[in-house]
Amino acid sequence: MQCRFCKTDLKHVFIDLFNSPASNSFVTAEQLNEPETFYPLKVFTCHQCYLVQVDEYKKSDAIFNSDYVYFSSYSTTWLAHAREYANKMVARFGFNAQSQVIEIASNDGYLLQYFHQKNIPVLGIEPTANTAKVAIEKGISSVVDFFGVRLASELKKKNIQADLLLGNNVLAHVPDIVDFVKGLKLALKPQGVITMEFPHLMQLVENNQFDTIYHEHFSYLSFSTVKRIFAAQGLGLFDVEELPTHGGSLRIYAKHAEDAGKPIGEAVERLLQKEESKGMNSLAYYDNFQQKALQVKLDLTELLIKLKREGATVAAYGAAAKGNTLLNYCGIKSDLIDFVVDANPHKQGKWLPASHIPVVNEAHLKQTKPQYVIILPWNLKEEITRQLAYIKDWGGRFIVPIPKVEIV
């Protein structure tokens, strides 16, 4: 395998989570007795540009298809984040009815709806037809397609370019990151602004977030590496924010390199120095991550076996992709976790890939009253513990598996 950015032959394994199905390939009742396809989940570190990456074992068009089950609007925390972002962008850059906002991976219109409410023209680009359909029903103009040079060129020929071009949790999801960033350059007006949000590799390493590794995430990104990738396509980063979302994310601000109207803020140099001081531009930083993940595996399986021996009922909350990575790496199945609750009706009535744990609604949780509930999307721990605070009425307790296994 070669680095998807600099084409260096990859030799250094960051972590091997072994074989598993794609994390969002939920199983229907009819499929329960059929074989599932497992793919390697081995992650490499490039020793030239320090892009951490997994090979495209499963093609992106097979992952992001009309059966895709992730809808952004089912998290109140994420909706609040999107609303706050829209307000901030309008206040900072003055976008109005003459502006064009384009979002890549716009999903169900969870974010563009807030610009739309301000009468700012919006366009969503979303490869999954089922989520785009929901956005269109909200009045969000949407193109059902993958973004890259081809689509950006087609839009440019139609005089469609962005004053604000944004993408939340998409930069890590593209197998050809060079083509994607070239497309950003084409789709941006001369004085336009790009913002991208993505989980910060530094947080993944330092907080043992190995479960955020799955086949949809082709790249795991540091700020310094992203800066190199953007610079190679004529785009400059002029600001950056560290965010708490998804266990610690970055929001980068980019412009055309030739745009002199946006000075580079102090935050850019501060974060570059922070990553440098931590050693992120050396292979030693990425050593021993396998052992950290193994410790969680041992602790979680030992705890679940102990609870089962004691006759306890254990459920989980949040049929998230990260949860499937965790469960499949740990070898946990429906004999140790009885069911998983999820608010998304598109997941309810299905089973998790490989582990075959059934996905149910919250009413089932209230009816069965399990003694323990594992929070799989640990990044939403506060939201979920507030929502399910009533489990304490029957003596229920929460288990949080990342960064280390804890009962809370």
C-alpha cells in the first residue's frame, strides 16, 4: 500500500484491529443466517508525511449507498453544534442572501437548514440518496453525488461556486484525499472560505480512541499533515479551532493561497508548535497504540463476563459505528450484551454487524430495566446520561469503555 497523499510505500503499522464488517452494515432479519463480508482493519503511519490511514478495503460507493443508516439529526448535541456554527459563520464573514453556502456530505440537512432559515442560498452535496431525500424535503437543494474534481468542475461550468464551502466529518471519509482537496480549490470563489471539521489524530492517540477507526474513515488527520495536503493544491490555512466534538476535533479555515485578504491567525502557528512538541512528526509518537487498545479489550471482556456470572442484565446505548469497531475488536456478541438502544428508527429492528446484537427503541430499555448500560458513543456521554438518568430509579449504572473502562 502507498500513502494516499505522498505515495510513499507504507511499512509502519499503527494498529491492527483485525477483520470486521463495515461498521454501518447493519443486518436485517433475513440476513441473520447469511454470511457477512469481513475486511481487514489495519492502519498504517506514513513515515514521510505522517498521514495515518487505512487502505480502501471496501469501496466508498459500497459504504455510502442508499442503505446508509447514519442520519445526523438524531443527536440534539450535534444539532446545537450545527446551529452555533451557522450563527458564527454569518457573524464572522457576513454571509447573506447574495452568498452561496455549499456543504459536502450534507446528510439530512441537519446543518444547512440553519443557513436556509436565514434566507442564505444553500446547496448540499450528499452521496447517500436516502439521507439527501430528507434534506430535500426540508427545502435544501441537494445533489446526490460524490465530491471531487469531476463534480466541482461540473458545478463551476454552471457558475456554481461557494462563498462558504464546508464539510463536517468528511475529509477523513474520502479515499482519494488529493482529488477531494483539488475539488475544494475549484469549487471555491476567489474570496471564499473553506471550513472542514474532523477528529484530531492527537486526541485519538492520547485518549485511546481506537474505536473511531473503521472502514468509512480512510485517513486520521493531524493539523500539520492537513496543512501540507491543502498547500499542495494551492490552498492555505488561516485559522483553526480545537473543538470538543467527537472526542476532540479540529475546525480548519482555508482560503486560496493567492487570497491576501485573510491574514494567518496566531492559532495556526500555536497548533503546529503544539503538535511538534508532542512529537507528532516522528514515528515514535505512534508506537504502542496497539497495547492501549488491547488493555480496553481485556478490561471490557473481563467486566462483562464477571457481570454475566453474577446474573446481571447488560444493555448498550447508541448503535454507533465506533461501537461496532469496539465490539468486534473485543469479540463481544449478543451473549454478553442483550440489546442496544438507538433513537434512529432506520437502525431499530436490525442487528449490529458481526455481533448480531439487536437494535431496539428506548421503550424496550424502560421495560427490561437492565442493571448496566454501556455508552458506545462515549463522545455523547453527557447527553446520554442526562437522557437516561431514570435508570438510576431501578439501580442501573452506566459503563463507559473509552479511554478506559469505567462504571459511572
